[in-house]
Amino acid sequence: MHMATDNPLNDLLIGYLDGELSSDDQRRLANLVDANDAARDQFVELCYLVGLLAETSHDTLEAARPASPMTKRSRVVGVYATLAAAALIALTITTWFILNPNPQPSSPSPSTTSSSSVGILTDRSDDAVFADSSSPMTPGVDLPAERIHLVAGKAQFMFKSTATVDLIGPCEFEMIGPDRGYLHRGSLHAFVPPRAVGFTIDTPHGSVVDLGTGYDLQVDADRSTQVHVTEGCVAVLDRTPNRRLLWRGDRAVLNSTGLAELTRGATLVEVHANSPFVYRIQRRGLVDDAIAHTDRAYQWNGLSAEGLPEKLRGADFVQTPMADKNNHNLQLRVTLSRPSMVYVIVSARVAPAWLSTMGFSDTGWRIGLDNTDDGRIAAGPGQGVDLVYVVWQLRVDEPRTLVLGPPQHGDEGKVGTYGVAAAPLDEAYQTMVGPEAATAD
């Protein structure tokens, strides 16, 4: 744990080196480095300095230093085993910050002098082993376009575009340019800040174009490619001219014939409320007779034998607790993984005022809630409907988190809590015609 300074960038850099940054702080650091060239130079220079110190002190520390696996999107160096080593690192960092109190243009550092450099090695695990490398695999040293063979361990590289890749050995990866790489075999995780949007990794059977995100990529022994998006969005190109968008939670497999498998992730990925009661996401669960609440057996149903409106069927939805129907301070946060149509299902007796304020509109659809108190819940669409609910909708064109308000009490007395559902927009799954992927190695 370090003491805060009066410079936000310095605090983030220290936390980065200590491996203490939260996800939000990692984003803040990425945005600062992205928006300010001087801040980026400061970041790279410090990485180089600490990496050089770690390298030169390696012989004396090796015997007492335990393995410290690299974490994604963080740590430039691992946690040192001995107090002497920790003190040495701390002294170096402190001295560096005293001499460099604010980001400002400076003379070129060792990591920015080479015009042929496409990136640097920012971290390597203690057990990292490289083979057939034409460049020294020392943190902070410029790397030209070259093929990297990581036999074992882990290593993190940052391209000049600021995109980073974490390689997991055994792995063969090629740095082609400041914003392009090629995964020949093995696994990696890529993180791309806004500045590096468009960063591309080619594989034997396709390419992944990053649109500001994080994703896992794997090339197997049979040269098939597996992509798993962990955050944001990527465009995947197979051997046809097709480009498909993948969003958080989506998985795809590419082989010599093109797209072999595609598994879509959830549309609603997170739900949080300032409430002690349970909120639960049911993926693709909004169908007739779906349980509406986490603390009741009440069911959503269509008003007739035709069932629920077609666009609602199969949507992700949130089971809400009826116990929160009197929660005047409720804030419900729902996170979307992709462009979506969001639906809020409210009592026909009164609609919360915040719906209109947020831009929701009445769809004109009406659905029913089977909420009999005698336990005799009917089965099938149009059966046993006791209350009528109105469906409001809001188009959301990008992944984001919405904050919804409390149920509203009208002149007719108390109303139950509302429901929330989301379905992906057609545009989120559109297949576009684009350039062909890179040729196989």
C-alpha cells in the first residue's frame, strides 16, 4: 500500500507497479496515457527503469525470490521476495518521481529512440523462457518487428499503439507493426485502450480487429482459432469476406472453412441494486409462464393464447423481488453487453416518472401477471392473468450500464415492483462484407 501524492498520474503509476490498481483505476491510467503523449513517455520510461533494475539485480535476488505470475493489464514487475529488493525498488521509484514530478516532454528514453521499434516487453514472469529471439527479452527495451517464441511462463508486450498482449507459454507470436500482430500458436489475452482501436491480430484462419476491448485468443495445434470476448467488442474476419461483430461473452471458432462455431453471450450481464433483496438475471428466459420475481411464484404471461409479444420472447430478463415494491430509494443498475432494446414492464395503474425522463416510450404492448395468492398458478399463455402490465422500451446503441429508479405509488394505492428485460438489436449481429483476413503463415 502506498501513500497518495498530489499527482493523480503518479498515484496510478505507483499502483500499477504494486499491482494494486482496481479495474476503474486501470481504465483511468489507460485514458491518461492515451490522451497525453508526455504521460505515455513517463509511463514507458518508468517501466524501462524498473525493468532494468530488476534485470541487473536478478542474480542476487533469484535465490530468494518466489514465482510471481503476471496479472492481465497490470503489473510491470512482480512482487519481490526480499525486503532488500523491495526497498531498492521503492527507492528507485521515489527518486524517479522526485526528479520527474509531472509529465513533460523530455529527451528520448531508451524505449523510444528506435524508429524501427514496434513495441516493448513490459513484464515477464520469473519462469518465462524464450527461444530463438534476436532481441534481448529485457523489460523496457525496444523490440523490432520479429517472431517471439515463448517456451514457458508468461510475458506482456505493449505495442506503440498502446495495445498490450499477455502471452501464455508455450506460444509463438509475431510483432508485425505498431498496431498489428500474428498469433501462430498458443494463447494470449489482448487489452486495447481507446487510442489503439483498430489493433489487429491475424491467425492462420482469420483476423481479430479490436474495437476497444479485451479478449482471449487461442490457436490450437490444428491451427483452428478460438476467440472469447471478455469486454467490449471485436470484429472477426474469417477466410470469406465476412466480418462479424462479437461482444462481451461471445465465443467463436474459425477453421479452414471459415466460421465453424459461434456462441453468443448474455445481453444482460450484470444487475445490482441498493437493496438487501435478491435480483437475478435469467438468460433468454422471458417466455410464457416465466417466474417474474425472486420471492414469489408469480408468472409473466401473454394476455391471449398468442402469448407474449414476439420481440419479448427469449429476451434476457431480471427477476425482481416483490419485497422492494415499497423501496422509494431503489436504484437498479443493469449492464448491457451489446446494443440492445431495453424493456421495463410496469403496472398499468401507474408508470414511474423516470421512464419518460430517461427516454423510454410506451410500446403499446400489454402483458399479464398471474399473481393469485391461493397458490393456484395457471399454465399457458392467456391463462390466469390477474394484473395487466405495460411494456416501455428504450433503444441503447452501445454497451453501457443503465440506472433505473424506484416503483411509483399512484392514486390507486401501492403497485408491485417492475420487470426488466433486454434483447440485442439486429445491428449487433449483422454480418458485414469486409476485406479478407491475412494469409496463413
